Amino acid sequence: MRRLALTLAAAGLVLGGTPALAAPAKKAAAKAPAAAPAKAQAAQSEHAVLYLKVLISALQSDEVKEEAKSTLVGCLYENPLGKISEGMDKVFAENADKVHRDKPAEVFAVLAAVCGYKGDPTQPAKSPTGGR
């Protein structure tokens, strides 16, 4: 009986020990090539946060047309933020000389376009005389 217990214990150590020994080697090998994708993912996350901030600001602004706000909400509702961010990043990459992430108005314009809004999403400034 004791011999069976030792055999089972030894088998458990060998079988249980192999994955534990193999796992750190895989993790160590995976860390080196994962550094570049981790940086890219961090940049994508940073962009997504910026886009979400611009979207929230647009929804709170009195200068954004209600139709544009509805389009933005629908876009966010129907699409994951990651998909919207990918579309935004693509526009910024293809038009680096025309639009810039450090200009919120340009980020908003790209966001509205990526979400499918046609035309100018902002309302003209109201005159103090009520348009007269």
C-alpha cells in the first residue's frame, strides 16, 4: 500500500511538475516579443480614452447639433469602442498632414465622420438678438 502511495506521489510530481517547469519558459519567451504589441496596445488604449473624452464633451456641448449627438450615441451603442478607435486611428494615419489628435475640434470632426454623421455637426453660434 505504501509503495502504491509513493508511486502515485512520484507520478503526481512528474506529471504535475512538467507544466509548472514548462510554463515559466513559455512566459519568458512570450514576454520578449510581446513588448512591442504591449506598447501598441497602450497607445490604442490612450487613443480610445481621448476619443471617449471628446465624445462625452460633444454630448454635453450646446454647440453640437442634436442629430449629431444622436448619431454619436447610436455609433457607440452599436459598435465596440475598440472598433470606433480603429476607424479613428486609420483616418489619423491616412491624413496625418490634415488632422491631428492634439486638436479636439479635429478629433471631434473625425469622430463624427467615422460614426457616419454627414455635414457640420456643430450649430452656428446664436446671435444675442435671436437671429435678427
